[in-house]
Amino acid sequence: MFTLIRLLNDRPGQTVSQAAHLLDTTPRTVYHYLETLEDLGYCIDKDSHDRYFLFEADCAHRPAFTAEESALVVRSNYILDKAWNNQSYYSIFVAAFIISLIPTFIILTFHVKT
């Protein structure tokens, strides 16, 4: 997911197919990353040609993540990618459930710290 952030910063205007090719992953994974980034507070825009853009400067409300929170997001995406590649519906369900808890964990952690 952090590679997608770098890609959209360095080469804005990528389609999902282009990003998937450049990241050596599936379009479905790119869509998942984009949704996760939006859930985490990143501003993502899509133009009429289905090209995606990331606007970090416009999102001052995005919380700063600790190293632990960043590691949790990275690990969760790794789990989901691995489950998806195994094509095990049970694994995909468990991974999706775990990942669905991340925004709640981060929000609770963020509010407790402030």
C-alpha cells in the first residue's frame, strides 16, 4: 500500500490497471488499497478517464500514524494479499474481518492519545 502512495505521488494519474501492472499485483488489490487509503484519511480523486490522484497536502485532518500503526496496516494488507492468492474463501473472510478492524483500532488509539 505504501508503494501505491509513492506511485501516485511520483506518477499521478495512473489507472487501476496501470497501477496493478507497475506494482505487480491485481487490480482488485489496487482497489482495496485505494479504499483503505481513503478510510485512513487520504484524499483520492478519480478523473473522467478513471485515472487516480492522491492529494496529501489537502488532507490536514489525516492522523499521523505511529510506527506500530503503520506496521499494522502493512501486515494486514500482506495477510489479505496472501489470502486472496490462496483463493481460500475462509482465509479471505478472516483477513477482511481483521482489516475491517484497523480503522477502529487507529481511531480509538488516536482519540486515547489526544
